[in-house]
Amino acid sequence: MRRLGIAAVALAFVGCSSDPASPEDLTPRLTSILVSPADVHLTATGQEATLTAAPKDQFGSPMQTITVGWVSDNLPVATVSAAGVVQAGTTSCLATVRAWAQEQNRLIFSNPVLVEVVLPSGTGAAPVSGAGGSCGRSH
């Protein structure tokens, strides 16, 4: 009887192993989104550039079933569509665009993509203002 008790305790410890190769650790989880190109330069109101997002799991493998959203931090300078198309606005300045996705109650954001919009003078575009090209944005 005593041997059965010891064997049961030993099996309990083996069953609770924190082995990194356990099945729950092999389930792909979204860990990063890489957006390319890394920067965009636009020179006319309405000019467009297409960004591509590549969601990846913890093993670096593509996750093609993940749907990404897009966000711009400076809408007068650049907007971004649900398809990742960046469009120059009516202001010469800088904007940052990111892709994002939600998985299992976690938000994952991509690398920031710098969008520079430099519109020619005389087009009615709002001028770049502020020291260092800050365009009146707070940092």
C-alpha cells in the first residue's frame, strides 16, 4: 500500500510539469505585427501609399487569420483606410501610423510607420510650423 502512495505522489508531480513543450504553450499567440514600408513620403494632397501588415506568433510564423486595424495619430496630415492605404491630408507635417489587432483580450500594436507629408507652397496647404518641425503637435 505504501508503494502505491509513493507512486501516486510521483505521478502527480510528473503530471504538473512546467515543461515548456506542454501543448498549451504550443498554441500560436499573436505577439507582433510588422508593417512595411517603415516610412512614407507624400507630396500632394490625396496622394496614397499602401502599407502591408504581417501578424506573427511567438514562433515568428505568419498568422494569416488575424485581422488588423489601422490608426493615424494626426488626421489632418494623413489618414489610413481599413486596407492600410495611407492618404495625404491638407497639412504638411508628420504623422505616425500603426497597425493593431486584438487577440484574447490583448491589444498588439505594430512598429510605428512615419508618414511625412510635404505639400508644395501655394496649394492652400497649412504650413509646417513650430520649432523642429513639430507642426504644433504636443509630444
